[in-house]
Amino acid sequence: MLFLDHPVALSDVDLSIYKYVLQHLDQVSYMRIRELAAATHSSTASIQRFCHKFECAGFSEFKIRLKLFATEQAAKSRPAPVDSGMYINFFHRVSTPDFDRNIQAAVKLLRQCELVLFIGVGSSNVMAEYGALYFSSLFHMAVRIEDPVTYPQRYFPKALLDHACVVALSVSGETPEIISYLSNLSFRNSHTISITNSAQSTVARLTDVNIATDIAKESYVEQDVTSQVPCLFTLEYIAKLLHEEVGAG
């Protein structure tokens, strides 16, 4: 609660003060105790008792700690500036033997397939849709599984599934829906590829080939906003290599 890391037992009066403080964080830090008492329809004694419950000697200490708390919250709510360095580092890794080895392994699997199924959740679902469209234009039949939870592979002939490749997209590599989908017995003979942030993730370990982007994790107001640029690049890179090989073959 506020700047404490544990709950506090609040009376009805305390709760009224607490709600006012939450709604007026910036103003309370500059108010006098009598002003806060008037604003919350309480007394100065009630304000003092409230401050003691938040482990402060008095209202002055409470205001100092409240101001620090408000500053920290404001900093957390601001999106981080764009770090071009993480993109530069990623594109440097693209030219390394390890990255190229995984790309070539993915291309080899895909060349054996007649159908490519893209799956993802959230922003990765958008990437899955893009991947399906891009692969279809350069390679061959590719579709996005819009809702992995429904297990639409049940409607594909087994002979086709045995010549299919599932491309699983998950930044965290721990997306429950994707893990469940990959674990389904319908895919026991299908090829599987994943693009994740970490090669040690569950999704990565469930697939035949994993391409790890190792991009810095980003969040904004407790929401994961890690860049999908590496995933986008990887999808286009693989599709173009396939197009070149098929054309040359």
C-alpha cells in the first residue's frame, strides 16, 4: 500500500484519507496537515494516526515518503526511450554462425513441408498473420491459426499434418496456449519451429528448431511491449531464403 510492501489495517476514516491521498498524490505532498484534514473531512489527530499506520513519525515524514513514491510511480509510467543499441546487437548476431545454423535448419525443415501453420498469441498473433501472408506470397501454402485454443488441426487430414510445419511465435516462450498447442498429439509427426526470445524457454525446447532473438525485454505500465522487430526480420529472412532455394532448385 503506497510506499509500504505490506497491507495496512485501515478504519473507515483511514480509508477515506487513503483514497484522497491516492487521487491527489502530487498535491498532498505540499499540503499542510490542516488542509488535508479539511479536504478529507477528518481531524489533524486522524491524519497523525493515519501517518503512524504507514510507519511515519508524523505528517512531515509521510509527505517526504509520499513524494518519493509519486516520483517513482511517474517514472514507471513513462515509456522507456528507444534503445537503438539492442537492435544493433541483434543484427550483429544475425551474422554469427550459431544464428545462421538455426536459420538453415529451419529452411531445411520447411522445404520438406506442404503446409506451414503459424501460431501466436497477442502481438505474436499479429506476427503470425504477417508470416502466413508473407510465406504464401514467396513460398507456398501458409495459414495462421487464429485461435490455438480451439485446436483447428483436428480438421486437417492426417496425411497433410504429417507434411506440415508449425511455426510457433512467442516472445516469452512461456505462452500457455502455445505450449498446449505444441504438446497436442496431432503434431507428433509434424515439424515444429519456434521464434522466441530465449532458447531456454519451454516453447523453444518443445520445437525441433528454435531461433532465439535475445532482445531486451521491455514493459510499459506492467504490459510486455518487447519489440517484435527481430521476429519480423527472421520471418522475412527465412521466407526469402526459401524462395531463393526453391527457385534455384
